[in-house]
Amino acid sequence: QVQLVESGGGLVQPGGSLRLSCAVSGDIVSIDRMSWYRQAPGKQRELVAYITSGGSTNYVDSLKGRFTISRDDPKNTVFLQMNSLAPEDTAVYYCAADRFAGRSTTARYWGRGTQVTISS
């Protein structure tokens, strides 16, 4: 089992920045990939970025250069740095942890999410 707790959400003005955190506990050594997703009102949940156990990162093209995913292994924490925020970024942001076996995702764990609101 893996437990995830997001924090750092809140209200920020357009053009501002926010840093989200995901505290990870449980069977940490078994995690192959950590991801950030978001879900805006009336829309499906979408992938924002991920980082693998080896440190490789990937981003949705529209967010590349504006959002950055990183991790602090000694603190068992994953971050999402969000810059140049716009109202379209308003969503609940979720942390996810994946385990792989070959090509398959054998397990996915979700946090409960943190609200990010971009408004003037």
C-alpha cells in the first residue's frame, strides 16, 4: 500500500506561481512512477506530468516549460512547480503513484487532491 497526501493548493492571481507537494508513505520502494493529474470543473482528469524512479520526466506539451515536476527522495516528497498560472489552470490537482510489471500498470494509488484556483 502507498499513501499520498497533496498540499500547497490555494488561490493565486493570474501570472503567479504555486508549488504543490505530495507526501508519500508506505511501500515507497515499489513505486515506479509518480504523476500529477488535474481535473477542472466539468472535465475529465488529465495527466500533467510524471517522474520515474530513475528520474526521467515528461510533461503535457501545452504545459512544458511552465510546470516542473521534481522529487526529494530523503523527504519522500514529490513537487509540482507551477509558473505563469492562468485561469484555465484552475482545477483539483491529484498526486498518483504507479507500479509496473513489464508493460502493465499493476497498481495506481491516488491522493485526495488539492484545489488550485487562479483568479483575479
